[in-house]
Amino acid sequence: TRGMAALGFIPANDHDAFSFGTEQTSTNKSSKISGEEVRRFYEDLIKDDKTQKDQRMRRRVRAGRLQQVRPESVVQMEARREREDNQRRQSERARELQGLRLLRCAHQGDIPGLKELISKGVDINFQDSYLWTAVMCASWSGQKAAVRLLLMHGAAWVGVVDTRGKDAQDLASEAGHDDVLEELLSFGKSPKRETPSHCRLLKPQWCDVCRCEYGNSHSSHLSSTLHQFNLHRPQPTPYYCLPPSSNSYRMMVCCGWKPGTGLGPEADGAKQPVSTVLKRDQKGLGFGPIKRPKVTHFKAGDADAVKHQQHEKEEKGQRAQKKDEIKRKEQKDKNWERDFRASFYYDD
């Protein structure tokens, strides 16, 4: 015991032994549990397991349904969208084909074909890639009946111009169809009885535009220089080598550029640029491959635009001149050597 005390152990007494026994008995008493409590405990565990399993199964079923429904809905939406796009493209293509057929019938003077297309609801003011309408085609080909039919169904021609700035009246005048020109100008006005040519010469007619009387035919007066000058027509829209239907033309308009002004950011460029081919050699015209004409040959800040081609020619000429000088000098040296040797010969 002394050795144990020296090591720090304290011997137990009777009080500690008694207290330990009481605690053990108390724990034994408190550890006793009834069978009903155990049964309730296990029933609660089983119920919790069942509810958790049911919830998991419900979540899995719901997730599976969503995975099945979502792809089907996405596929259906894409299919419906594709069908709508195809229908729209087909309808646009059908309208374009009807419009092109309208232009062909107007050019050929096919009155039954025109009536059939008009009854189907075709766009009577349809324009092709060159902005030609049915009235323009009929006026250019001299189809007076087709022009009258189109005008009766509301076809517009005043202010409608092509890519060159010409309307149906200009095309009819250029082609020399005076009857079509008269039909365009007299449509919608009160009909007047035509007088014979000899009576028309005797009775001068008054022109409201020219503010004067004329004695020749009405069609010849309309095409006269005096009448055309007094019309005071605005200048046609300049042709920029780009049709208004092109993407480049539309991009310029979207960026704020106004048609009719000059090209460039400040609208101060040329209104009617001419496409050219650079001639930077001494070869004959038309020799070699044909180059494509361009309006702009160089990019901004390109030094090749101001580069002179004469330097290379001068260098070539200088090299050739030096070669000639070297040859002449060599020949001169050979001649001097020959004469020097010949001077030592003696004649007998």
C-alpha cells in the first residue's frame, strides 16, 4: 500500500464502495423497459421506412414521367416549328412563282392567263429582282390590252421605277409604243372622241402642262422635247451598281444611309460609280485573261494604290544600259590589244 500511495493511488473507503453499489442498482432499475414501448419503437421505425420508400418511389415515378413528357414536347415543338417554316417557305415560293408568271403573261399579252391569275388573288404589283412590274413588261413589249386590263384592276405605275429609275411610261417611250403611252396617260380620264388627223391639224389642242397649243397628234406631243421638259420630273434614283434587293444595299440603309445621296459614311461619294479595270502594263488591250471590272480596287490605307510602276522599268533599263557599256568596253580593249600587237610587225 505504501508503494501504491507513493505512485499516487488513493485507497477506496467504505463510502465509495457503497455509493458505487447504489449507482449500479439505480442504472439497473432505469434500464428496465416495458415490452409495449419496444413494440411501439419498432412499429414507428417500420412506418418511417415505408413512408420513405413510398416517397422515393413517387419521386422516381414523377421524374420518369417528366423525362418522358419533356423530350416528346420538345420534339413536337420542333416538328411544329419546322412545319410552319416549310409552309411559310412554300407559300412565299408559290407567291413568287405566281408573280413571275404574271410578268410573263403581261409580256406575252396573254389576257386569259392574266385574268386567271388575278382571280386567284395574285399581287398585281409584284416586282422581280430588277423591280419590274407587270405594267412595265406589258409597256415594254407594246401589249396595250394587257396594260388596260392591269390598270383596270388597280395596278400602279406612277412613281414605280426599276433599278435604272425608269417607270412604265419611260419604257413605253423608249420602245416606241405610242399607243401604250397614250393608254397610260389617258387611263381614268373622261373619254373623248378621237378626231381625224386632218381635222386635228385644223383644230389645235391645248396642253395644260406646256401652256400652249399644238397641232400635231397627241402621242407625238407627249413624246416631244417641249412636253418632256415642262413635266419637270425629278431626277431618277442613281444606280449604285447594287440592286435594292441585295444585302449590301439593305445594310447601308439600316446604318442610316439615304438612297439618292453619295456613297460613303459622309454621303459625299460618287452617285454613279463606274466600274473600271486598272491598266498597269504595256500589253495590248484585250491581251491576256479578262479582268473583272471593279468600283473599288484597293482597301483603305493600301500603299499599292499610289505605288508607281516606273521604278522597276527604270531599274531594268539601267541594268541593260550597264551591260551594253561593259560589252563596248570589252570590245574596245580587244581592238586596242590587236592594234598593239600589229604594230610590232615589219613589212619586208
